[in-house]
Amino acid sequence: MFWHEGPLAVLDLEATGVDTREARIIEVALFRFETDGSSVPLVDRLIDPGVTLPAKVTDLTGIRPEDLATRGGDPAEVLAATCSAIGDLVDDGVPIVIYNATYDWPLLAAELARYGVGALPPVPPAILIDPLVLDRHLDRYRRGKRTLTTVAAHYAVQLDGAHRAAADAAATVAVARRIADRYTQVHLDGPGIIALQVEAHDRWRASLNEYLVKVGSSRSPVTGEWPTG
């Protein structure tokens, strides 16, 4: 069966920063979407990380320090529940959609290790679907940003409440299905779609780094791998 023909899960995280080694997760949304469009929240929680919440994160997400203090769950508890739910999804063969998996997956892995509450499964058997990588690969010459907000608009997917985990999660899975509807070349099984994304990410990274050298950019080269193993 192709990855898009059955249920899909989606994972979205909000965090204190962009460095996956240092950032702390402040919100987790992990939902399972059935083929009829109905969804079940497996984890939908704020987390109180016990560190200062940068003002720019509040500006972006609307999440305030007092929200985390009053409604934020214990990091170890919420992260352990997230890890357990992901394990169940993998056991059931449900692909997990993550927009920009090169950020969320290693961030979650780092947080699980920090609190000693489990480890993510290898990829595969976990089947990750990254709409960012797929869109960049399939429509590589389209100009403009590739943020979730922009890409959702391109695929006519409504996104209400951007930069909150639950809203981003719903839009992410809808974009993944729209990509599958539009491009038959992604009609692959789990191992096939993983191999395509690894190759697509590697090609994009090499092309971007070559361009940065060509224009003499001061931007650091992209080094991250698409998550496997």
C-alpha cells in the first residue's frame, strides 16, 4: 500500500529556539487522521520546560510564560507519552507527517535523551513524510518562501492559528495529502518514500551550498541530514 492511502499521523512541536541541541519543547501536537478526515489527538499539550521563554517565541506563537506556568505539563511526562504514542503508530504502520523533519525529529530525540524517557524508533520502520522536502523536490523552481503558511496557501489548505502546534499539524497533514493528489511520483510504499526524501534533501542541500559559495554568502552551509537510522 502507498503511504497516502491509509491513516496518517502528524507531529508538530513549538520550542524555545532553533538549535535542536539546546531548544526546549513547549508544545506538542501529535494527531492521528483517518482517511475520512476525522482526527484523534494522541498528545496535545503545553510543556513547562523550566527555562525562560524568549519574547520572540511569544510574539510568534502567542504562548506566554504564564501559560506554561499554569497549564504546562511536566516535560518528562509529556515527552514520555509522546514517545509511547509514536511507538504505537509505528507498530500500526501509520506514517508520521512532519513539516521540516530535520528540525522536529532530532529536537524530540534530544529532549527524550535529556529527560531519559525513551528513544525514537529508527527510520524505517518509522515512516516519516516531510511535505517541505517533497514540495521543494517536486516544484523546485517555484519562487518564494517555503514556510508552512506559504506552502499551505499554495496547495489551497486553510491554516488558522499558524505557529500553534495543533493548527500547524492539521495543515501539515492536509498539505501532504494534496501533494499526493497532485504528484503521482510520490505514490510509493514506506521504504520508497523515505529513499526519495533522503535523495531529495541531499540534492537540495548540495545545490543550496553550491549557490552560497557562488554568491559569496556569509550564511553557514546546510549540514543537516534528513532523519534516518
